[in-house]
Amino acid sequence: MRKLMSLLLLLISVFLFFGCKSTDEVDFSIEIDETIFVNESKQINIVDSKSDEIYLYESSDDTIVSVSTNGLITGVSVGEAIITVKASTGKKIEVIIQVTPVVFVDKIQLELKSDGVIYAGVTYSYEVHYDPADSMNKQVQFQKSDPNVLIDEKEKTITFIRAGKSNIFLYLEDDWNIQTKLEVDVLYKEDSDVYDLLFVGNSLTKYTYDIPDMVKNMMILDGSIVYISYSTSYQYLDQHEDIVEKRLTEFNYTHVILQEKSDGLLTDYNRFYNSVKKYNNLIHTNGAKMVLYQTWAYNYNEIEERVAMQEVISNGYLDVSEAFDSMISRVGDVFMYVFLNHKEINLYNDLNHPSLYGAYLSALVHYKTITGNQAVESKYTPEGISIETAELLKQIVDVVID
């Protein structure tokens, strides 16, 4: 009886022993690239069911592939070796590692994923191509000529904030002689809510008050993205030609606003016409729209003299705008309407420069002309003008420019 009990206890012990061992067995797999370069190191990643398991690593030939106690393999020389990973339970996995000669990048190319036309405000994916494709040293560095270009190296995307010509340079980090350049001509979409405006004129555009900045504030409050540039250092329009030509080669604008010296149309109409003709060719090539900024008559005491001057200015701008099929911002006509019908509103700061009211009125006309919105839709009122007067000026603009 005692022998029978002893045998039974032995069988139970054996059963329990093997049962526990089976429960604790480690089920694992490994992740590792099977090809490495000479002098390149890569980590063996263990995927297992026990976080506290200890593994042993062995190489069949340490002169080809070495392996550390924590599973870091290193290519020593060209050839192949077997790396063995063992668990404490005895389970093991073997993988053949191929060590290849080091190949260095000879050429790089930057590819922008697009349909051929690049638009501002759109994010594009990019890809870097290496030759040879299996090169080891693939670390690169970007340089760009335009601060309006955003490069996300993690997501591999490029976004162009503003239209114009942009150059993106890509260098190999360990050899800057290996490089590539991507030349991009960025455009604005027709239905874009971006306005990139170039004002060309004199002190009637920006002096006593910053009219372009007022226009910008009006557009921003509509939710648009607005860029403003200007050239206002000369009296006559043709004196800006070199500056404007340079700007038009650097950036793509949505609108270029041209303002001539007020008495320029009285003293030399042909000079104005020929200047606009040259600008028209440059602006057309740029892809922008040309807007003629019709100015106002001088602040003469004699009504007849003021009306006569405005008639020459208005007719001159109208004739030239029709000749070149351009837009026209009829600021002078609105000035005259206010002068004749609302003498309580002083639009002048001196003989010809605008007061705050005149500058705001001018900005409202530009806003309506460029955006196509009604002036009463503008949410911007500069400090110093009452809400009542601002609303009146908006209504006047919408009445005169129908």
C-alpha cells in the first residue's frame, strides 16, 4: 500500500512539474534587417510574451558579424554569418545576416509630388532619391531661399505660403559637394483667398496715412491672407520701373496697383500711357491683374477748377484702362462725389494729400475694386473715424461704384 501511494505521489509531482514548465515557456520572435553594411550596427528586436526573459546571442563567425550581449549586431567584414538568439527554455531562432561593402551616395535628387503646377497654400509630399539606391550615408540637410517655404522633414512635406520663384537646396550631410536644387515657380489659385498686392505710386499711396495697410486690414477681417508690398519713393510712375521689374521677377502677385502723379495726366498724358503700357507687359507675364489707381483733383478753392482737373484725371485713367483692359479703382470719382455732396467731410490734409477720411475712403474703393465685395461689407474702421461716418463713406462708395 505504501509503495502504491509513493508511486502515485511521484506521478502527480512529475505532472505538476511539466505542467508548470509548459505554462512558462517563452514564445518569441525577432525583428532584424538581414542585410547590413560593413561597420554598420543594428539592434535585434525581441517580440515575446515575457518581459523579464533573458536571451543569449551568438554569432557563427565574429570576424564577419559580431553581436553584443544586448543584441546589437555589427558588420565586421564582407560575407555572411548566422546569428542565434536563445531563450532560457532552450528555444532558439537563427537568422542569416549578409554583410555587404559600404556604398556611398554619389548623387541625390529631390522630387516634389505634384500635377505639374505648384500653388501657394497647398502642402505637397516630397521624396529624396539616392544614387546608388542602397547607399549607406543617406542623411541630408535642406536650405531654402524663401522664408515663406515650410519644410516638414518628419512628414516629408513642403508647403509654399506665398507665390513666386523659390529655390530649395538639398545637401548630403557628410559631403556638401553632393547636392541638388529644386527650382519652383509658385502660383496662386484663381479661387484663392490670398491677396498679394504690390502698390506702385507716390505719397498719395503712402505718406500721411498708410492706405495699403488699411486695405490689408479690411481683407484680413474677411478671413483672407494678405501680403502687401509697395514702391512709393518716386513721383512719376515710370520712375519705379527698375524696382517693379525686379519685384515682378521675384514674386508672383495677385494684383499690381499703379498710381500716377495727379497732375501727370495734365502735363504729359503720353508719359503716363507709355508707362502703363510697359507695366502691362510685365504684369501680364507675372500673372497678376493690373489695377489703375485713379487719383483726385487738388484741393483748389475754386469748384470749377477742381472739377475740371478731376475730369481730365478721370477720363485719362478710364481711357488707359480700356486700352489695356485693366481694372480701375475710381478713387478720384468718389472724392469728387463727397466734395460736392458732403462738404462736412474733409478728405484733404493739404493741397493734395488725403486726410484720415480721404485715406479711408481710398482704401474702401480699393477694397471693393479688388475683392468684388460691397464696401458696406468691410468690418474695418480706423481709429479716429466714428461708426456713423464710416458707414456713410461705405454707402457712398457703393453708390458711386455700382
